[in-house]
Amino acid sequence: MKKIRVGVIGVGYLGEHHARIYSQLDGVELVGVADVNKKRAFEIAQKISTMPYYGYKDIIKLVDAVSIVVPTPLHYKVASDFLKNGIDILLEKPMTTTLSEADRLIKKAKEKRLILQIGHVERYNSAVRKLTSIIDRPRYIESRRFGPFAERVSDVDVILDLMIHDIDIVLSLVNSDIKSISATGVSVMTSHNDIANAHIEFKNGCIANLTVSRMSMDRFRKISIYQPEAHITLDYKDQDIIVHKRKWKMVNGKRVPEISDDKINLVKEEPLKSEVASFIKCVKTRKRPIVSGIEGRRALKIALTVLEKTKKRRLLFNEDPDGRSKSPVSFH
């Protein structure tokens, strides 16, 4: 069978891993990697024995499919050019900077019958894939995602960088329209939100409380789901699920509740590898991805709404460029 010819556009921190995984997959030929940073493109190409390119247009005629891992403001332009040339795309999240851009990409992909997959990698976490078979009418969801500050994302709001993962997961778990959203943000290191909290109420009564921070010394990624008769905790990092169920026992002739814990055994896999492999399978079978442009746009819409809400309620703890503290802390 003919190999799928692929390329990776943008080989920064995450793009390098896309390239590594493609180079290891059966039935795939990694044609090359492209990056405007020539030194970086050459370095990564050498490491995985492929060709370096210094502009994404140089690779368009050579591939059947690509991963696009460039800065978000470039997503629409780069993705549009590949779609125009009939090439399937795995586009990193957030999908685009605006909903109108997302709509245009979805329309182009549909018209040309192309695969447009959005890189919400947590959907391919083995624990999340198992979670979908356990969930039953969730009533309350608590999500926390913390990590250390990284210079490479200093120009991106933490809501679009981190919270959008949790928004996508919550939307996939709760089968209901949204009733209301409130949010608060905190700027510490950048002019964007570095810490944020969103409170989302769904029309079916479910409530989701999402908190993200890139000001933590440790990495922490967990979600707790409360539903009738059970409380489920999922650790994204360790790919673990524990189901806490309510049971009953007799004490002195009285029926009293107790909690039993059941840890589910899972075969752990690298989520990004599962995501990329799933993309290649979609390219081969022409089946719709788990996270298509439709799901990517839906998560983007809520993320942008949360971001807008924080503009009315943002705490400032950062300093002016000259080092003077912004004091007192104020709400905007």
C-alpha cells in the first residue's frame, strides 16, 4: 500500500514531537519539516532523517497531509493554503483567532471533502477515552490545570493556551447547551491572563468550574466529575481514573452510606502519538476525526467568551516595564 506523505509545518517545542511521531509510524513517509527558523528546521530534520524546508509553500506539492504547528495568528493563512491544494490537515489548537476564520476553514474542508482535525490532544488521553464509557448524567465538574510559566507562550492568554483543553473535554461530556458563563482572570507575568477561572452553567443543570494557571511550580492536571451515585477523578498526567461509588452498609441496625474506591486499570499511551495516529487513520479511511473543525470551533467559541468575560473582571499583579508595581490591585 502506498505510504501517506506527510509534512510538519512549524517545528518548535510541539512541532518537533509531531515530526518525531510521524517518523516512527508505519505507512507514513515524513517528506520534510518546514520552519522559518532555518537553523531549527535543519536541526530537527537531521535528528529524524528527513528534509528541511524554510517556507511552508515549498512543501505543498510534496505531501498528502500535514500537521500545522505554527503560532495561532498564522493558523488561518497556512491552513487555507493547504486546503486549497487538496491536503488534509491536523491543525493545532486553538483552531484560529476568530470564529469567522474557523467557519471559513470548515467550509473549505467540507467543499473539498478534506480531513480537518483540530489538535485537542487530551481527547486522545487513554483515561479520557475510557471516561466516556463511565459518564452518566454529570451534575458538577471541577477541573484544575496548573503548570509553570514558559516564555514560549508569553504572548498567548492562558485561556487559549490551557483552558481550551478543559473546555473541549467538558463540552464532550455534557450533552446540553450553555445557560451562562462567568469568569475572572489574573495577570501576573504578562499582559494576558496567567491565571483564570470560568464558571459555566448548562441548561440541563450541570455546572462546570474550570481553573487554569501557568504560575505553578508543579504540573497538575485533574478533573473531577460528580454524577448520581458516583464521583469520578481523572488525572491527565498519570492517565489514571478512580471511581468513588456510594454504597450502603448496616451499622447498629441502620442503613448508612459509605464510599468505595475503584481504580480502573488502563493501557497508557502517549496522547500525542494516539492523536497523530488517529489523524493518519482518518486520512486513509476518510472518516470524520473525533475532534473535527466543528468541535474545534465550538471550544474556541466558549474560550473566546470566557476571555471576553475576564476583561470585565481581571486582577493585575504584574509590573510596568520600568519595574514599578501596579498598585493597588484593581478590577478592570
